[in-house]
Amino acid sequence: MAEVTNCIRRLRFEHGEMTQEELARRAGCTRQTIIALEAGRYTPSLALAFRIARSFGCRVEDVFAFNEDGQAG
């Protein structure tokens, strides 16, 4: 089964301990969305994935990984 993983939590802390609320504001979504993403309970739209990556000043591939076999990492 395909799975999308992310390193949002790590990136938030590497960027000045950015809060979930701050990231949500920058990415144009809710804090609840960021919580669900970090917990792996939600897969973002492509547009949201780009906005989150840009909030960190990096590429989508630096934030998200697509694993076709369902394996983490």
C-alpha cells in the first residue's frame, strides 16, 4: 500500500521551534491539519504540500516522501 510520510515536526524545530499554529498560518491551513499531518493521519493536497515546503524554504521532496511499498522512510 502506498504511503506518504513527512518530516514536518523535525523541520519545525529546525526552523526556530516554529509552532504548529505558525506553520498553519504560513501554509494557509488550520493547526488541526498540521497536527493530523505530523501524526500521519492525513495526506495533504499537492497545493498544501507546496505551501508547507515553501514555509520552510525547501522543496516538497525535502518535506514529504512517497513510499509505494508502504515502508517508512
